[in-house]
Amino acid sequence: MSFAPTHGHLNKTVFLDAGHGGLDPGVVGTSAGGRMVQEKDATLAVATRLMTLLRNDGYVVVMARMQDTTVIKLSSTESNAGAITSSGVHRDLVTRAACANAAGADALVSIHFDGFSDPTVGGTETFYDAARPFAAANRKLATSLQAALVARLGAPDRGIWTDDQLAAPALTISGKTYGHLIELGPPSSGWVDNPSQMPGALVEPLFVTNPSEATIAGDTAGQEKIAQALEAGLQKFFF
Ligand SMILES: [Zn+2]
């Protein structure tokens, strides 16, 4: 879904990917107050707020999703007992990359939240792909977004990572074989036939498995803060 600027026009299009959705909740945590926080809800809330900010800055914004759904309509073999299958996740992710390409986007920002078994672990990290022809722009985008998130949120700075490093393959099923994030990575016949064609980064602003960070991620004021940080990071990337 494409949205025109509400103020001015910069002739730039940003593709916002709210991670997960529908039968794919992503990481599920609990706020300090005991409220369940699902990654898929927090990503959509941040993406929607960021869309408003960017349109007001003069960007065209294309959204991967606007509701609590996967981007694809799951076939009968892509869900099992109310959960999305790995083939469903794969097709959903390649479709998100295809949407970004169809949009002719100048930048792709995939919004996720982190999770870990130890609830005391927290902080901000951002991933990019170093194997693409536009790797330098990927790195610049990741650096800008990470710096803006750390400045605004004050959470521990876990740094930027390339998507072939240790932490990233766990983000996608079968990622160990491919070794990259599907939405950001290079072509791989039969797995990623139409890779994203613009600078991209995947942000993990906070850990929803950390109760104090889940409180921020699940709260409208916290989501607005994250959106403002991502807006500032994109402005720095482009101008
Ligand atoms: Zn995620």
C-alpha cells in the first residue's frame, strides 16, 4: 500500500516493513506491568507512526502491511495447528522484498524487536547486508538508524551487524544455509530469486523479552519515540 506525502515532496520512497503479523507473532514478551507484548503488534505500531512522520516530511511511504496479517495469504500447507510453517515464513519474506522492488523504493526499513532467553539482556542492534553491490549504502543506512535509536532510547548499544554474522541467521528459518536475511540478502536460485534492489536495514530497537524494554515497545509513547528515532535516522541517511 502506497501513501503520498502529506506535506511537500522529496521524490523519495521509503518501504516500511512491519515484521511478522497474523499467525506469525514474532517474539512474545511481558511488560513490567505484566501485559503481554507481541513483536508483531509493536512493529506495526511503530511502522504506522513512522509512516505519518515520513509523509509529513515529504516522502512517499509504502507499507508491507497495515493490519495484523501476514503479507501473503497463507495456503493450506503454510499453516499448521494455527502456526505459520517455515515455507510460509519464507514466501512471506520474499514477497516483502518483491513489494519493496515493485514500489521502486529508495530505502527499505524492516522493523523488528529482539528476544533472548535471559530477560536481563537488552539493547539496540541493527543488521545490514555487506554482500550486495550497494553494501556501502546499506552500512550507511544501518549506521544512521542505529545511532538515532541509541540516542533517543538510551538502551545499550549492541552495534550494527552484517546479516551473515552469528546473530542474524536465527532471524530466518533456513537462514543457516542461505546465511543472509531474505529481505536484505543477495540472490540465491530457488531461495531468493528476486532480492531487494535498494539500500536496506533491519532494526531491532529493543528486546521484548526484557520486561522494562517490553514496556517501552508496547506503549504508545515508546512507539512514538522509536518512530521519531527512525525518522531522524532516515533523514540523516538521505540528506
Ligand atoms: Zn522479528
